[in-house]
Amino acid sequence: MIKYVFRRILQMIPVFIGVTVLLFILRAPGVLPGDPVRMITGERPISDALREQIIKKHALDQPLHKQYYIYVTNLLKGDLGESYQRRTSVVDIFADKFPNTLRLALAAIVIEIIVGIAAGIISAVRQYSFSDVFVTLSTSVLVSVPVFWLGMLLQIFFGIRLKEWTGGAVFLPMSQMSSSQFPDWVHLILPAITLASVSTAYVARIMRSQMLEAMGQDYIRTAEAKGLTRRAVIFRHALKNALIPVVTFVGIDFGVMMSGAILTETVFSWPGVGREIFLAVGQRDWPVVMGGVIIIVVIVMIINLLVDLSYAVLDPRIRYGGAQE
């Protein structure tokens, strides 16, 4: 197991290097439109002396490979640079926004796990019933609906239509993370549902197919022949083996959610990592964009490693290391 973890960490290094190189090339002068100095100073006129000072401070007068070396060296020290617009550390910006994204991602992943797995199990054990048809149709619709459109529909329904129909009563907040009218957890409901919608549909479909495959295996027929109850067969035998692909998807999806859920956070004005990256792109604040993407990549790699290690817990036949790997 230790050797496997060590090898996986070594495999992360070229991925990390590749991402940083690509980002650095994209932000290099001449690749994207705009003068880097103007991005830092804005449109106000500056003296030649100040311009030269800014160029030296950000190593813009150095060759691209030298700039990359300086950036990576600072990165390994935990320095993601300084925001062009705010003149503050990128680390401080994301340290402030990360807990908000974590709250939203955890709420969405709970919805995804509970609703998705439950719907998939019900659909599989009641194959061709009304429940199965309903789950199949609803998941097909959800995977086809853009997240930003669903978010706006929920805002219109709960924030405008219900208010009109009930004479002014507001049931759920339309945006922001807190207000004096509602507890903070209520503000999570609409963005968490929106963020979890597509993923929940995929989890339900994966769970259904895996459960149907597991229920047709010999060990299930053996368990039934021993006289075990239907509930015991489903939850003690079929479910555990069917969960491995679901765990893979949920783990990767959690990494994606932690990346910021840019569309959801933007629609609901949720002050998280994703919205911060969206705003930084519009302002051409490249240190913030690069820092956000690097944080996303590291989170996704760590979560993927944890998901791989969880396989051995779900299925004892899976072992890491030696001839059985």
C-alpha cells in the first residue's frame, strides 16, 4: 500500500508540471491580447520609471523559462503571487473563499449520494416498474439541462413566481450566502440542488446499471438459496460490489465541485472559488486565475488518490502492491 501511494504521488508530479507549464505559456506576453503592465496598472498613465519598476518586479524582462523557474520556486514556497487588481496575496484571496466553496460542495455531494444512490437502487430492484421508468426519464432530463439554466429557473420559481402566488411570501433566497431574513443553511438549498442536479442523475444511472449487473451474479443466487432476506441480499452483498464505480464517479465529481462550480456560484452570487476565478478572467487578473486552477488541480489529484485507496475497503479482493495489484 505504501509503495502504491508513493508511486501515485510520483505520477502527480508530471501532471502538476504539465499544468503549470501550460498555464504559464498561456499567460506569456503575445499569447493572449493585452499588455501585462497595463493589466497591473490599469488604464491610468504611468511614467517610464514606474513601468520599468513593474517589469523588474514581475520579472517580465526575463526569458520565459526564467520567469517559469521563478514562479515555480515561489509556488513551492506556497506563494501564488499577488493579484493585479486587489494588490493582495492570491493565497489570502482563496483562503477566504475556499470555506464557502467547501460548504457548497459538501451540501451538493450529500444530495448526490443520498438521492442518486437511493434512486438507482429503487430503479434496479423494481425494474420496469413505474419507479424505474420515472427514474430513467427524470435522469435523462436532468443530464440534458444546463446547470446555469436550471439555477435561473429555480430562482424564477422560488424567488418570483411563488412570491406572486402567495402575496409576497419568500420561501427561499435567490442569491448570496447569508441574509437577515433566512438562516445561513437555507441559502445553501438552491445552489446545492443546482450543483448536484446533473451529478445526481449520473449517480442514479450508474447505480442502476451496476445493481442490475450485481443482482445477476452467481453469489447473489447463492445468497438467495441460503434463505437470506431480499433486503440482506441487496444491502449486504449486491450493494457493496455495485458501489465501486459510483465511488469513483462521486470522488472525481467532488473534486470538480471543489474546483469552484463556476457556473453555479456565478448564477447565485455565491462568494466561492469558482466565482472568484470567473471574475478574475473578466478582469484579466492572471495570478488569481493561475492560482485558482493550480489549487483545483491539486485538490482533484488528492481526491483521486483517496478514491483509489477506498477500493480496498469496498472490495477485499483489491490489493495494492505485489503481484495482486
